[in-house]
Amino acid sequence: MARRANVSRATASLVIRNSPLVGEATRQRVQAAIEELGYVYNLGAARLRAERSHTVGVIVPNLTNPFFAELLAGIESVVDVAGMVVLLANNAELVDRQNTVVRRMREHGVDGVILCPAAGTGTDLFERLAEWNLPLVQVLRHFSLHADYAGVDYAGGMRQAVEYLSSLGHERIAFAVHGPVHPAYQERVDGFREAMSAHGFDASMIVRVPDQLAQIAEATHLLFEQAAEPTAVLCFNDVIALGLAAGLYDRGIAIGRDLSLVGFDDVTDAEAVRPRLTSVSTMPAAIGENAARLLLDRLADPALPPRRMVRPTVLHVRQSCGPAAVVTA
Amino acid sequence: MARRANVSRATASLVIRNSPLVGEATRQRVQAAIEELGYVYNLGAARLRAERSHTVGVIVPNLTNPFFAELLAGIESVVDVAGMVVLLANNAELVDRQNTVVRRMREHGVDGVILCPAAGTGTDLFERLAEWNLPLVQVLRHFSLHADYAGVDYAGGMRQAVEYLSSLGHERIAFAVHGPVHPAYQERVDGFREAMSAHGFDASMIVRVPDQLAQIAEATHLLFEQAAEPTAVLCFNDVIALGLAAGLYDRGIAIGRDLSLVGFDDVTDAEAVRPRLTSVSTMPAAIGENAARLLLDRLADPALPPRRMVRPTVLHVRQSCGPAAVVTA
């Protein structure tokens, strides 16, 4: 078909994918050839492979967060082995910006997109991508049942942490949270509530702290302004745990003795702080690898039903928790 | 010319840039049109702009290092405002792998490349890129005088740190290093030696520690196996400082009182550890912004002579240093 239209395969492929990069004259010529040859749009997988741009669009909310950096490294490692490259953008957690970068990815003819959707993403985004025939994998945040998803069992991680703290005698457990509300946020909060209720504990101590690491320490006092004083604090992520660890140090509170602290994500720093941070491992690099594999599978077989790959978490016990102090009334 | 050859501007541009993505027949047709029209390869800047792919290749050694994540965020922010996107790859600090990803970037028709060259990069890489007419900006590591460079004044940073420690009475200062030997490594080591010599101090206490954060703490004993016991430790980067801080905590050595510690780079964690880490700020996001600006300037005017943008460092004094203890023989 490309030969009949007297254009390169790459150009023909751009026309088929409705790329705005192709000039109108070329588009008409290729379209004419398509009709003349009775070319069917729904090409077989093998045929499609040859027409690909070998680029994968990756969109994350924030590049400086080490969690997303590890996720990206995992995606890149699998994409690289497949002989493809990553086109990278950040949506800055803004829906409008996300629309812009998704459009730009399409203009660059990516074969598919791995997206960590911004908080507030609506169904319109998924409809648009489906119209464009642009394969999509959602990562970390599950917005649409109609697209592939790679994530982690946040609720399971919350259960593991509450179970462990309960085994040390803790009942008054606070949950320190921050950031925008998105499905991954909601899953963690719901997971915390369910795990606490399952043990008959009060799940109402949910404490919002600032987003920036350097400011979290100064919000530590919020932990001690609750209805009951917590003996343990479970954190939404390790950034919060590291910030609170600094704030507790500043107040002369010994972590693991006076107050137990559990992080979530288990980033590299968890091992390096003192006392070493007990944290729920989510292994972002492995999630990234899963997301890339889902996309490669989808490219090989576009007819696959939507799939979910949800990794289990692992509680990594270190030094930041101890037995609950005996209650003194 | 594109019209004469009956191809899109994008395809004509690929031919002009010698892209292997274009089929042989198309290439010949475009070449014929070029000759027929007396088309001159050295197009004006405005003309070139219209032929661009609007992608920038970015190659870094390691995506999970927060330093490179911040650098990448800085690059992406400027590239994004220019309406372009980032094609991302890592060279894993391997020259062979770097050759592969550079070739792949070219095949994808990037307008230019921002590269943090792997240790051991030879002049052949720069010659090849010049042959391909592929604009290049070196970032952080200055390998070639014939290409643009965005970096930071490592030697100046070393001077600031040694000056500050000297002002607190320190003379026996160890320098803790790790990682592969590349120009940025050499600049820091030379900078340390010169700064120490300028004060009349012995610059021979250079201590190599492991690369991984979690293993650095266990190498802390190396600090105390030197010819003379150091009263202060200057670190090659903050990763080393955080690792040693953990190791010193494990040995019951109070940072800032028993031993002074200075980091380098001033990543986010420097503010969150306790005691807060004094560190030399290199501001990787700002270096990334400079690299992107150099590349945009180069694309606008390929005839510019090679330029260097070297940012000054800023010593960020926090709590990890104190006066040198009185010498007890």
C-alpha cells in the first residue's frame, strides 16, 4: 500500500493513525491507495508491528518524587529491552495539562501511553484515547475499567501494617495523609478504615500534613491534638514518615519507644534513616515493569480484554516500631 | 521541495537528516528534487524550525538517583514550554549502551540530544554526532570542548566547604567519594585538593565508600582508619553524607559535636535528616534548565560557537557542623 501511494511505510503508518504530522496532499494520496487496494484498517498484529513508531508515551504527575523516578526506571528498562524508547511528560497533577500532553504524545505518533492519571481525570480522556485507537495503560491509579491497569494492593498493605501494629499491642493508630484525592489515595484511606474496623479500633484519627518534605516536620504537633493520643502512626507514604521522624526528633520523642512509626512505599531512604524505618514495600520499579509489559501485550494483541496487574505489598520490618506503652490514665 | 518530491514536509525533513526511517525509493525521489531545485542543505534557522520533530533526546546514567530526577525535571520544564517533548533513555554508565541509545535517538529523528556522558566516553561519540549534524549539549560532565556544556562549579563548591570548615577550626578533613571516574568526579577531587592545599592542610585523606546508600553506613569505620583521625568529613554527594550520618549514629558519634559532616548537592533530604545536613547546593533542576536552553539556542542558530553555562554553588549551612574539638594528644 505504501508503495502504491509512493510514500514510505512510516508515512503510510502516520496516515493510518490519523497523525496531524502528514500533509494534506500525502494523506489524500495514501487514502486513495487504501481504497483502491481495499486495504482494511484493522490490520493483524504482525502487520501493525512493522508500522509502529517504537515509542511509548509515559506521563507521570511529578518527576522529582523518588517514587515516580523508580517507577519510570522500571518502565524504561522493559521498553528498552523491547527496542523502543520512552517519550516523557508530566501532567503536574492538572487535568488541562494532561489533555495537552496526551494530545502532544499522539501528534508524535507514540504506539501507546502509560499514564498515571491526574487527580480529577474524567471519563472523557479514556473515550478520546479509544477514539484515537491509542492504547493506554493506567498505572498506580485505577480510573477506568476499560483500560489496562498496573498497580499495587494498597488495601492489603494497610492491612499488613495495622495487623503488625496490633500484634505489638497498638490500638490508637493515627493515619497521616497528604496530597490530592485520587483512586490510590482513596484505596489507602479505605484500606486503613477497613483494617482498623476489622480489629475493632477507632479509625477516625486521619491527620492531613503538608505536601513538601521540609514542611511536614513542623506539622508533627497535629498528631498530639487528636481525640486520643496515638501510640503509633501509619503514614500514607515514606515522605510523610521521614518528615514526621524529623519532627519527632525535634520534640525529643524516641521513635520505636515513645511512638511507633510505619512508612508506606519503602523507598531507598527507609533503610538509611535512623532508627531504620519499618515500611510497606510497594516496589515502584516492579509496578513500572508490569505497566510496560501490559502495554507491549496490548500492542501485540489489541483485541485483548482490559487487564489488571495488581502486585501484593510486603511489610519490611526494621526498627521504628516497639510495643505499645502501658496505658496510664 | 517537499511538494516537488510529492512527500510530506516531515518525510522530506527525515531525508535531509539522513534518517534510516525513510524508504530507499522515497529518499531517491527527495534527493532528486533537492538537486533539481538547487536546494541548499544549510537552511536558515527559520526554515529549519519548521522541519523539526520537536523532540529532545535526554540521556542520563541513572534514573533512580534523585539528583538526575531533579535534573530531568528541569530539562522537561523548559522543553515543555518550548512545545517540545523529551525522549528519554539511560546509558547505565556504559559506553556501549550509550552508543546504542544515541543511535536510537537519531533514528527517532530527535532535534538534538542532552547527554550526561558515561564515564569512559571517547571523542568518537562527539565526532559521530557532528557527522550526523545532531546538536548536542553535555550536562554535568564536560568531555568535549567542541559541544555546549551546562554544569556547575564543582571546584568552587569544594572551596566553599573547606573554607567554612576551616573557619570552624577544622584542619584534618577527610573527603568521602564513590562512583565511576568522570570529569565531574575529577573536578571535585581536584577542587578538594586545591582548596586543602590553599589552606596548608593535608589533602591525602580521600576515602572511597560503596555506591549504594544502604551499604555506605557499614563503611563508616574507614573514616577512622586514616593516618590522622579527621574532625570533619566532606562528602562527594549527599547520598554519601546520608549514609555516613546513619553509620555515625550507629557508632554513637554525635554529628556536629564529635564530627562535622558536609554534603554536596543539597537534595531535598538534606533538610529532613536530623541533625539537618549542611550541604553545597548544586541545584540540579537549574542545571537541567540551562542545558535545555543551550539546546534551544543551538537549534535556533546552529552556527553559534560552543558555549558553557557553569552555575555557581551555594553553601547551605544547617546543623551538621560544629567547632573542631580541642586536640588531645
